Amino acid sequence: MSIPLLRGRNLLPGEANAVVVSESLARRQWPGEDPLGKFWDKDMVVGVAGNARMNAWDPRNAMEMYHSAQIEDMPGMVVVVKTAGAPDGLTTVVKSIAEDLDPKVFPEIHLLKADFQRNMVPVEAAAMGASLLGMAALLLASLGLGGLVTYAVSERKKEIAIRIALGARPGHVLSAILRQFLWPVVLGLLAGFAGTAALSRVLRRILYGVGNLDPLSYVGALGVLVIIVTIAALLPARRALKLDPMRALHYE
């Protein structure tokens, strides 16, 4: 199967009480130690092979162990066949070869890619559910944050009118309004990042590719929230800047 032997030796035909383990299994079972000569139950590790993913979608979970086939293993043995080309059209040929070897054998033949896709169904469903929940949470947060900022700026309409009446420039007024939301937004983002990092430890056990730190997602979330706060603050502030200061003060 072209799986490299990284250390030690290969198994001998029919050799008992010997095992070759994958590199990921050796790293997990004996971290920082030499696995050669270690025992897994009653079997001694004689070699370390490269990681091979058959149905596992995460390389960190692809832990394999290899034994020499024994006579008592034959009834329940599964044979993996490597083909030179596309395997889709060879299932009938492999089945006929197996039946010719033993007419009592009725093999079940599966393509590895079909098994892999079948194993991916619950993962994709979990990923879709997490994505929908994340989009809903982002939408609710955006609406709530936008409404809160809009209301807070609208309440400062009188202050904006006074600043304009005293000769303040529009740019200075907008800068003062945005600075009002700087620290609340920064503290909220820090709290959100801390919660996200903690939640990712749970999600990484369910979803493949989720790590403790995902800079792209964090930067994207930061950009979205900053844009929402900026727009929510600028729209009412710009409307207030266009008002006649005397009318605004008289209305207030």
C-alpha cells in the first residue's frame, strides 16, 4: 500500500507477538519515548510506519496497528486492494476472483471513498448546524449592537447640536462619538475571543479542522463587528450633523 516504514523492521510472514504501529499511535502512546521494544498488550513494537488514513478524516485520529495475519484471523479478515487506476469498475472483477478462490465466500466489496463519504455525513451535518447557529448569533449580535449604538448616538443629538453651534468641525464630532464606543467594543471583543477559544476546545472534538486559534475567523469577526459599530454610529451622527443647530436645540 506504499505506506513507508519509518523505523525498525517490517513484520515477518506469520510472525506472532509482534506489531508495527503508525507514527501517530506511537506519539500518542509513548510521547517523547522510543516506541521500539515497547509492548502493546503482549505484542512487542518492532517497527513504526507512516500515518495512513483509511476512513479517518482527521490525520491526528489516524492511528493504525499492523499484525501478521494468523490462521485464526482468516474468517473475519478484511482485504484492502490497491489498484493502478480508478477502482470503480473493478468491484465485479475482485468479487469474481474471491468466489473463484473459495465458492463458499460471498464477499462484500466497498470503495474506500464511499466509506469515507458515508463517515463524513454526520461531520458535515454538525458543521452545517454550527454554521447556521453561528450565522444566527452573528445576525442577532449585529442587530442588537446596531440598535444600541444608534439609540445611544440619537440620545446625544443635543450635544452634537451644541458642538456644531460652538464651531466644532464635523470630523471632530464624529471622532468624539466613535471614541465613546471604543473601549466597550474592545472589551466585548476580548471577552468574545476568550469565550471562542474556550468553546473551540469542545468543537475540535466534533468538527475536523477546528483549532484553538483560527486567526482568519477571529479577524473576520472583528472586522464585521467594527464595521457594524461604525455604520451604526455614523448614520445617526451624520443625520444629526445635517440638522439646524437651533432647531435641534429647540426640539430638545
